[in-house]
Amino acid sequence: MPNRNFSTWGHSLPAALLLMAPFDILASLAMDIYLPVVPAMPAILSTTPDVVQLTLSLYMIVLGLGQVVFGPVSDRIGRRPVLISGAVLFAVASLLLAVTTSAQLFVALRVVQALGASAALVATFATVRDVYAERPEGAVIYSLFSAMLACVPALGPIAGALIAESLGWQAIFAVLGILAVAAVLNALPHWHETRPETAQSRPAFSTILKSPAFWVYTLGFSAAMGAFFVFFSTAPRVLIDRAGYSQLGFSLAFATAAVAMIATTRFAKLFVARWGISGSLARGMAMLFLGSALLGLGQSFAEPSFLTFVVPMWVISVGIVFAGAVTANGALEAFGDAAGTAVALYFCVESLIVGIVGTLVVVALGGDTAWPLAAYCAVMAAVTLCGLRWLGRH
């Protein structure tokens, strides 16, 4: 059946990617590009490391929560106004972040920045569904988006370190704002409305949240993504403050974990075909356990170093890919008739778990040690494996 929105959209695949990709990348880049200056921010803002941690945690939480708000809004008023409004909000917040040294205002602006990023993300992915749901180009776009986002954690901190060293920390947020303005100016004449005329918001929240499979696989996704969140929350303090790395040296060391994820992704189809969905998730959790044990040994018997902190993260990175390759299918398999709502809940629940539990372990166990990452990986992997076992029995 022909897709009316494809003719309305009217862009070639390269043109569509050039139009949509910046919004997808900027939402992630706003988290990663900031990491090299995190250890210096308590002094700059005259506050504590815990408050600076909030600027990371709240961004992730709001990014997830916003999706269950802006998804239905985009169904009611359209994708274009949600995208443009969100991107403008992101740009304004980013530019204001570059000129404030008030801790309270900085935290508040990070929340506003995350709201804008969430709205732009929802509108972008809703547009992909509108236009390409029945076309092979959809799979190409999603796979390219995934490849781009896998590169952001590797390249973002390096870019942030180079910008901060040459122009100062304020330039990091100024660059984010300028890039967002450029993306909006490109979208204004070219991003046409794609919302189906029959679209409406009919959330099946209660049905989805009653599904044991949804919770088990979403917990697995939270374990995987949270491991990376706790890693980038603690890595600057462990490697820069305690191991003595420069900002650029830290960024290069940090990037190796993302490279490990990218390399493992090349084999994702092979191991999923061999192990299946539950088997891949179980092996991913086993890798988190192994990485946790290595971190604990390094923390107990050696000084913080690349070997004791980053190398175990390579093991965890493999587990993140094993889990992340299958958790969406496992969680959402039963909800094809409510895919948009299910996806929004999946990312929202994951963001809440990661933001809240991840922040608690960092604050409680010391953000300048390996213990938060070791504890998060061990506990979340154990909970997920117990859930998988229960699902298998029922």
C-alpha cells in the first residue's frame, strides 16, 4: 500500500539523513561532550561534586520522561512544531549555559536543555515511523542512527577536551547551541509535516506495565545503559583527579570503551542468531558480572589506572552490546499495536532507573572510585538474571 507521507516528505535518503541526524546526535552529544570538564565544574560553579553529578543525572532522567509527554503531543499537534520548538529550546538553553556560573541556574538550564532534546528526539523518530514504516529505507535510517550514536561516546569527550583546552569550558555549550541553531535553520524550509491524519494518542500504559517480559527486558536494558552512565559519571574523577590524566588523555582512554562497543556491534547479528533473545541477554549480564569482579579486584589491590578501571569496562562494553541488541525486541514484542507508546515507556522507564539508581550508587559509594560501577553492574545483572529465570519458568 503506498505511503502518503513518503510523497509528502519528498526527500531522498541522503537528504533525509542530513535533515534528521543532527537532532539525534545533539541530544546524545550534550551528555558526552561535557565530560572532560566535569571535575573542574565544582570549583567553577562554587558547588559540590554531587551537585555537578545532578547535571548529568537530571539530563538523562528528563530526556526519558519527556518522551512520554512529547510523543502524545506530537500526535495531537504534529511533528514539525514539536521538533522546531524542542530544538530552539535546546539551543537557547545551551547558549545560556555558556554564560552562567550559578550552580542553581546551571542545573535548571540542563533540565531545560534535556526537555528540548527530548522533544526533538520524539519528533525525529515519529517522522521516521510516519514516512518509512513500510519502506526498506526505515531499516537503513535506524541502523545508521545507531552507528552514529555509537560513535558519539567515543568522539564527544575528545571534541569537548579539545574545545575546552583551546577556547574554555564555555565554548562547549556555545558550540552545542550554534549547531542546534544551524539544524533548525536547515529544518525550517525542508521539514514538512508528516503526522497521519488519523493519528491520535491512545496510550496503553497499564497494559504494557503489567507485562513481566516488558519489565525483565527493560531492566536488562537499564543494566546495560546504566553501566555506561555510571562509567562516564565516575571516569573523569577516577582518571583525571586520581590517576592524573589530562583532559585529552582522559578522553582518549574513555573512547576505547566506546570503540569496544562499536567492534562488538559488528558481530551482533551472529550472536543473536546463535543464542536467541534470552540467551544473548543472559550472556550480556554475565559479562557485566565479570567486569564488576575485575573492577572490585583492581579497586582493592591497586591504584586507579587504565588497567584497573578502563580495561574492565571493555568487558562490560561487550555485555552492553549483547544486552542492548535484544532488549527492545524482548520488551516490545507483544505490543505491535501500540508500538509508539511502548517505545516511549521503554525509554522512559530505562532513563528513570538509570538516572535514579545510577546517581544513588555514585553518591553513596564515592564517585572517585570503581565501587559505584562495580556495584551497579553486579546488582542490576543479578536482578535481570533472576527475572529471566522467572520468565523461563512461566
